[in-house]
Amino acid sequence: MTSKGSAPRRRSRRRSHRGTPDGSIAQRPFKQPRRTLAPIDGVSADELESIHEGSLRVLQDTGIAVLHDEARERFRSAGARIGADGLRVHLDPDFVLAQLKTVPGSFRLHARNPAHDVEIGGDALAFCMMASAPNASCMDRGRRTGNQLDYRNFLKLSQLHNVLHMNGGYPCEPVDVHASVRHLECVRDLLTLTDKAFCIYSLGAERNQDAIEMTRIGRGVSVEQLREQPSVWTVINTNSPLQLDIPMMQGIIEMSGMGQPVVITPFTLAGAMAPVTIAGALVLQNAEALAAIAFSQLVRPGAPVVYGGFTSNVDMKSGSPAFGTPEYMRAQLVGGQLARRYAIPYRSSNVCAANTIDAQAAYESVFSLWGAINGGVNMLKHGAGWLEGGLCCSYEKTMLDIELLQMVEKLMEPLDLSAEALALEAIADVGPGGHFFGTAHTQERYRDAFHAPMLSDWRNFESWLEAGSPTTMQHANRLWKERLEIYQAPAIDGGIAAELDEYVERRTAEGGVKTDF
């Protein structure tokens, strides 16, 4: 996917981004950032309680439609009241709060490579590659429908970069693979092109069961071990307003039943599927999240859950979703505050509504990223690649977001306040009017003293002009192609790889799962 006919590179003082002499990428080791800055509360304690109590009142008085028969029966058996329509479930506040008590405050997510295990919860942060885009784009070939080649390339970029701790699903949907077997091919790629933890989609019991079994094979563990070791996760989106649909509830039954995490995420757009006020949208978000979380604990008390927030607003002129807005950021802060109130890990997202890599893409992403970090996020979905309100995964945006995430990672490093870092002797040696360039203190530390960006161009104007006035998007375009050139698939046991292939071939021969086409 390299560009043809590109102009020869000019010589300049700009360092190469190809990597280190051994062919690896110059980057920090794989390690989860730990929160060193306290989360910000978006509202007062009393105001938060009004949202909490309002959510419980909605669940009790208005109720929530549960379209899955078995799920509805489980609620009824646990004491919930079923409305006259036979679908709406009314949940008593004490029942909901009792279920929340069994949710773990944190859990370890086991990757195929134990070195890539991650902690979800507490002060740990985990960043994910983008997921679920129907399209892909790059400067060379423009925008196109999602396909297997681009899907695999995005997985390779995710594997290459240590700041991406997990895969949040399919970066772009490979629609050139038939829907009946797509999940089989995609999960095999997730297990072989990467060795990090990943998300699967809850689109029916068979897909869940296939993915869980393939994850078990990939990790080389027994069913009993897998049940006790969270190893694969799914996102459960409520059907706002106030509906829990059949595939999502089936996903909770399959995943929670096997002890695998579910990330409960209402997609509440203020002014469309939620009240036009952010307060009302948050009440709805919280009510829907609490209902689904409570159900997960009915399936299996202690099953790992993540509280997901995805409340934003729509453009009231066009009806299009808006991201990276002040309203989105406020909702992120309050969503994190609610998750902390319930002592449940928190998920948020790095998103924007821009259609190309421009100033809008940058400032909306920074705003949403900063809302997530300040909101106390534990799991950051769509960390790299998101464009067009989620309709496109962009190669260049992936590199831009990786740059942002690496800056966040550096920001979260604890500040060194040792005697050597305080530098009193160096200050005394230099004295008034001097400089620190040549001091022993600087010479010993300058190589690793500061964050080294991979995209930012810090040359002066004349040097930049002489180099051809390259833009950030051009840097990103060159960089992702250079990185893919050095990709190497992670090691996998030959027996495990063969068992995975046999499973995919057998299920494919059986026809995979039934589809409408």
C-alpha cells in the first residue's frame, strides 16, 4: 500500500522514524500508564445523587423494555415486576443496588501473551485501537469500504505500538469476508496477527460461543481456567431509549456466564435518543447501564463489568452526532463520577466528527481524550484511528492518535523529585546568567529527558521550508507505511495455531452462522 511515484526525500536534520538499529520502533516498553492526576468531578456530590436517584426512579416507574425472553424471565424470577405489555421490566432500587455489590472493582484481562495482560480498574489506564468502522481511508487510495487487507493492516499497527494495549474490536469491518464466517476469520487474525487482549461482537449466541472457544484455544487453557480468567470482552450497547435488545442480552448471558467482561455502554445522544439536556441524557445513560449491569450479576454474581459512557449531543440543524464537544466532555466527567460512585471500572472514547485529518480532527480528539482522562477512564475505546463520527478508520489518524496517546502516557509518568532531579548542585554550578546545555547534569540525562514525538516537526521555519514544507498528515502517511514494513507476526505455538486453523475450517465447512444473505 505504498505510494507510487513519490518525490525523493530531501536531506534534512530531521531524524528518521523508521526505528532503532535493530529494526524495532523507538518507543517506550509495553506498560500500562497509572493515573498520577486525580479525576475531575463534573458535578457536586448532591448533583450526582440527583442523577443517581433519577435513574433509579426511571427503572422503577417507567421501566425498561427487555426484548429477550430468557433475560426477562430471569428478571421476573429475581423479583422484578413485568408491565402490562409483557416486555417492560420494572426494577426496584434496592434490587439494583444489591446487584451492584457483587461487581468487581477491577480485574486482570489475560492476553495470549502474558506480557500483554492488562488491569482494568483502579488507577490503571488501557488504550484500545479503533473498532467497528464500515470504511477505511488513507492519503494514497482515499476512502473505501472496509476490507480484510485494511483490517489486517490496522491490527498490525496496533500490535506494533506499545501504547495500544488492546484491540477494541474490528478496526474496520472486512465486508469482503462473508458475514456467516467473518467472525471466525477476524478472531483468528486477532489471535495470530496480534497477541494482545481483544473485544468480540455480541451478534448472537453462536458468534459469542465461537469467539470464546477460539480465545480458549489461543491461550492454551481449559474451559475451567478460562471461566476464572477474563480473556476476551464484548461491548453491550443498549438500544436507547430504554430498550435491551435480543443480541445484547444474549451477549451478556454468554459472556458473563463464562466469566468474561461485558462493557455496558448506552449510546445516548442528547436531542435524539435521549433528552436534549445533558442532565436528562445522563439520567437515561445511567438507568440503562444499571439495568444491564444488574442483569450481568443475575447471570453470574461477580462477573466482570465495565461502566461505559457514550453520551454526546447531535447537531440540531442536521441531526448528525457531534463529538469532542463541551457537552460530550461534561458527560465524560460525570460518567466517570458515576462509575466511581458504584466502584466499577469506567470506559470512555477518543472520538471526533471530522471528515479528514485537519484542525477539527485534532481539537475534537484532544477535547474528547482530555475528557476521558480527566473523567477517570480505565478503558479508552477508539483510542486510535477514529474519523467521520466513527464511520471511517484512517491510517493517518491512527498515527496522529498514537502520538496523542504517547503524550498522555508521558504525562502520567510520576514526576521525579529525587535530589538529583531537583538539580540544586547543577543550579549552583551554572549560577546567574549561564546555561545548562553543557553541564554534566544535562549530558547525563538529555537523551531521555523529554518526550520524543514521532510526528511533531520542531525544526525552524527555514529548515522546514528547505525540506519541502511537509505537513503532519504527510509525516503520518509516510510513518504508517514504514511501520508496516517492519511488522513481524508475534510468535505462536505451532500446535495452537494448527488447532485454531482446524476449528475455523470445521466451522466454515459447517456454514458458520446463519445470515439473511
